[in-house]
Amino acid sequence: MKKKIGITMILLVICVVGLLVGLKIRNNQIIAAIERDVIYEGIYIEDIHIGGLRKNEAIDVVKSNIEKQNGEKQIKLLIEGKTAYLLPYNYFEHNIDYASLVDKAYEIGRTGTNKDRYKLIKEIEKMSYIIEVEETFSDEKINEILETAKKEHNVLPQDAVLSRINNAFVIQDEVIGKNLLIDKSLKAIKEALIAGLDEVNLQLEQTNPHFTKAIYEDIKDILGSYYTEFSATQKARNENLRIASEKINGKILMPGDVFSTNETIGPVNLANGYQEAPIILNGKIQPGIGGGVCQIATTLYNAVLLSELEVVQRQNHSLPVGYIEKARDATLAGDYIDFKFKNNTKYPVYIESYIKNQQLYMNIYGKEMRASNRRIGFESVIINTIMPPPQKTTLDPSLEEGQEVVEKKSTIGYTVKLYKLIYIDEKLSDKITVNTSNYRATAAEVRRGSAPIAEEQPITAPAIHVEEDPIIEDESEQDADQEDPDQEEDINQDGFIGNELENIEEQLELIP
């Protein structure tokens, strides 16, 4: 019995010792497992296994693998669904803190009791633990490629172009603009890179032109047409007409637009090719830059009247002109007398201006909305005639007594009304006053001799001639005007008072 008890005790001691030894061994195994100076097995950075590696080894492995992947991996930058650029990921200089990633991996399983740590380590070995890389990509590199894309793919919007060629309208289609949105495209690229995508659409916006083919298609009917004639002999004046006509030709007015003749043909100076031709300056005819351009304004004025567009500003000449009826002329002077009109229709209008065979043409096109049984005409009516003021005589010692030289013939003044006549089915339906134009009477100017008469030279004094109704065929024949002190103030349709413009017109008036 005692022998059995002894054996039992021995076995019990052996078991206890064995258990203690086993526990010791187990504890040593745990300590050995958790205190290794390497990253625990089963830990990954992205898809790169770094278990069993020291920190410096893990950094090298992760860096080389990611850089290799990003060198091989490419992303397509699409513009309107088509590949514009194909770039490797590493083009964008991705920034990864490899040391921080490895430190994070190294610290896994290194907190808590030895037992807890060991348990976690073993679980990781079976299940794996993946650390995702938080990549940041260089905004500078993304902006660099976007600026390149902007230069290569941006398209400026272009308006449709309306031209008149061989008596027909030709419309060149508009171009829709394209504008790369830098900020939105940068954001889209960064999100695609971080997500590891292989393509991304760059963000564009369309920019529409102001004027499209559809707008110009309404310009097809002639609303009003007029021409005036001029002499072929005055080269400088005719060159001024040509330059001004070309500047007006092809102008388009959208609904509500106001056309300024001065702004369109000016500045009237040598730099723009205008030449010296006769103008009236301080009541005298002398050379001046741009002489003759008033014929442009006059011809355009009559085309506007026939088109029934709204006249905004118009002033008649101080003297009647030979190429148009009274009250149908329009003058220009400096920047203070202009001819302006407004497109008061609902559709654009096109101005055609050209010269052919010593004739200046103005045609206005648009969309005809007036009734087909309606037509208009114009009538100039003289409502007042003003006789010239008394002759102005100046003594001239270079002439003998009894000799006289007529420097300037007198002119008769007029007040003239222009009426618009409206016919319906060829019957007069209405008569509307268009304007009241005042042409001032001017005195004759004579130099009379004051030197003694030589006895051996008989003198016959010429009679003084007074022109009853001057018609000025060309500006070289136009005389300066002086205001009749007794003339009443007349207001025309544009709100100008005749006498109020006297000082301005005497300073400068371009000859028609």
C-alpha cells in the first residue's frame, strides 16, 4: 500500500514538474513569438506581405513594389469619351510615407498582455491583416497636365459669319466653344488615382457663341435700297467715299442696336486712309480731311427711311446739295453731328454698301414683316423761302474804284418738310411728317476797289449777280453760309434748333 502511495506521489510530482516545465516552455515560446524584432506574419501593406521583415527591410520591399506597380499601372485621361492622354501612375509623383506605414505594421500585436498579444498574432497569421496605403498625388503635376490639355483642347466660341457674295447670302456655321474645368478635373483625377482606376473623364463645359446660323437665317429680304451719284473727277473725295463705304458694308444690327455713322467710319483721319477734299470751315471752302463722307450718311439715311427703321439722330446740311432732294440729306461733322438709327424690328438687319459706276449704293436686308399691299413714298415740300441778307462789301485797295470781285454768291434759304406717304392697295392712306429741314440764306460777299482810277484806263464795273436758287453739284462748288439775323428759329424732328447750330456749323461742316 505504501508502495502504491509512493508511486502515486512520484507520478504526481512528475506531472507537476512536467506541467511546470510545459508552462515554462509555453511561456518561453510566447515570449519568443511576441518579442521578435520583426513585423508579425500575416501583416500586409496593400497586397505586399511584410511579415517576418525588419523595419528597414519592410520599407525597401514596400517602396520597390509600389513604385513598380505604379510604373506599370496607367490611367487614361478622357476628353469627351476619347483618350487624350495615357500616363503612368508615377507621373503624378505620388507621396507615400513608407516609414509611417511600416511603423504602423510593426506596432500591431505589441500592446496588451503577453497572452493577448500572442493570441492576436496567431489570429493574424491565419486571417491576415491588411494596411491600406493613403496616397497623396502632386497637385502640381496634375495641374501641369491639365494646363497642357487646356492649351491643346480648349476651343474658343466663334460666331456664325454672314457674308454677301455674288448677290447671295452665305453663312459660315458657328463654333461651339469648349472650356476645360481645371478645378473639377483635378478633383476627378485625384479621386481616380486614389481609387486605383485606369481611366477618368476630364470635366468640360460648352461655351456658346453670341450669334448662330439660326439667327442669321432670318436675314433674307431687302427692306430698303437707295443710291446717289457722284463725279469721277474728284479722286480724293471718291477715295473717302470708298473707305467709308467699305467700313459700313457687312455691318449687322441685332434688335435694339443703334448704328452710329461716325463710330463706324471713323476716326476720319489720315491714319485711316482718308484724304483731303473740300470742306466748309468758318464759312469758307478749303481742303479738309474726309471731305465727301456726308454723301455716305445721306445715302444711308434714305435707305433707312425706306426700311422704316427708327432714326435716332439726323441733321441736314446748312445748304442744299445737288445729289438729293431737299430734306432728304444728312450731314456729319466731327464727333458732334452724327447720323444714327436703331434696329426697331424683331430681327437682325444687314447693311450692304458698295460703289459701282460712280454710284454709291446702300441696301438694308432683314425679315420683311410689312404687308404686301402696303408701300411707302416720300415727298419734299418747301414751306418757306428766305431771301438772302444784304450784300457784304469789303473795300480792297488792290482794286481800282469801280471794280468789284464777287467772292461768294448769295444763296436763298429754305424751310422744307419731308413727308412719308403710305399707300394701301395703291391708295394714299396716311401722310406723316418725317423731318423739317432748315437751309439758311447767305449774303453775297464782294470786294470793292478803293484805289484811284488811272485816267488812261476806262473802267466798266461788272454787275453783281444774285443766285436765286443754288444747286450745289459738288462740294467744290458749295459756298459757306451765314445766318440771316431775321430768320426765325425752326426745330426739326431731331430736336435741333436752327440757330443753335450756327456756331458749330460755321466752325466745321463736312461737304456732302
